[in-house]
Amino acid sequence: MTQTTTDFLMLEEIHNLQILDRFVVLLWWHYHEGNEAVIDFNQLCEESNKAGYPAVEKSRERKKIAADRRTTSQKSGTAFRLQPRAIKELDEKYLHLLEERPIPKSNTIFALADFKGTRSYIEKVIVQINVSYDMQLFDCCAVMIRRFLETLIIEIYEREGRANELKGGDGNYMMFSGLLSHMNTDPKINLGRQTKTGLDDFKRIADSSAHNRHFNATKKTIDDKIDGVKIAVVELRSRAFS
């Protein structure tokens, strides 16, 4: 997917810049994306507005960018390009951003709002689950759901101060099958029947997506089992964070 000016301007590191610095970095983006090296000031303003930034006072901001040491004026002061030294300086600071793309927000499988304030790593996993499903990356989706379920189980035991029960002889947490087996037989947890069924049913799909080279999950694979997973997640989330 090609990065657009809107994609770039919506990145967090760009969003936090002052107007002048944002326009200078936008000139730099055009330089690297193979567009015209000389960009009309009105174009910079239009691209900024399209990305959701407030309208600027053009006369004032044009004077600022004209006076900035990183730029040089073109076309009687109505367009600008970057000085070579500025390109090198900006490369060191922002070149990695040319590889990043904003991740679209989605609530296809799990609602993001339901996990707001739990753990930042859980919120990120929820985003990946939903987006991988939307993009029809169903093996990825299955594996990320498995990781999510593993995390919730560990969160429950950490909350109760019993996390060591989930660790093997090497001191690391067990894999999903080990976590699930331990929890299913734990009288102190005593999961509901529907939760156990949902977890057991989905385990077979997730394990196949991760380890069986002849298996590929499909939309139907996920859809047929996701209701059971959702029931399980409600109970696990409640035990981990309520």
C-alpha cells in the first residue's frame, strides 16, 4: 500500500510538530516519495487540511517558511524546496517513518473499547486481531487470538499471585495447551462450561494455523468458532481485570 500525504501527516511524530516544522517535513516527504522537489505553498496547506489539521494563516506561515534556513523560495516566493543539508538532517530524524503506515481502527472481532485501560499490549493485540480478520489474513488472526487468550490466562494468575504455577522447569510460561490444561483443572478458577468449550474448540484451529503446514484457516474457520471464544473472553477478562 502506497503511503499518502494524509497517512504521513497522521503519524504521531508528525502530528505533534508545530505548523512550520510540519510543513518543512512535508516538503521532505515529497522529496523522498519522488514527487516534485518544489512544492507550492498552497498545496502544503491543502494537504494539511485534508489530514485534519486546522486552517493556517497563510500569509504569516508563508513568511515563516521563507525565512527558515532549511528551505529556499521558488517561483517568486509561492513555492519552496529543501536545502540539501536539511534533507540530510531530516533523514536522520524521520527516515524510518517512510516505512510506517497507520493501522486502521476496527471492532470486527473484539470491541476496542472493551479493553481500554487494561494493558497497552492487550489493546495492541486487539487491533491486530481485528485488522488481520478484515484483511483476510485468517491464520494470522487465529494465532493472534491464541496469543490474546494466553495473555488473559496469565493475567488471571498474576492477579492472584499464582503466576509460577504456569511456568515450566525453565522458568518460562507454558504454551497455550499447557496454560489451558492447568486452568481447566484448577478448582480455584472453576471456569464455566461454555468458556471451557469455547477455549478447547478454538485451540485446535489456532494450533493448526501456527504449526500445521498443510492447514490454512478461512473466514468460515474463524466465524464458526468465534462466538465461543467471545463467551470465554468475557469471563477471562472479568477475572483478570474486574
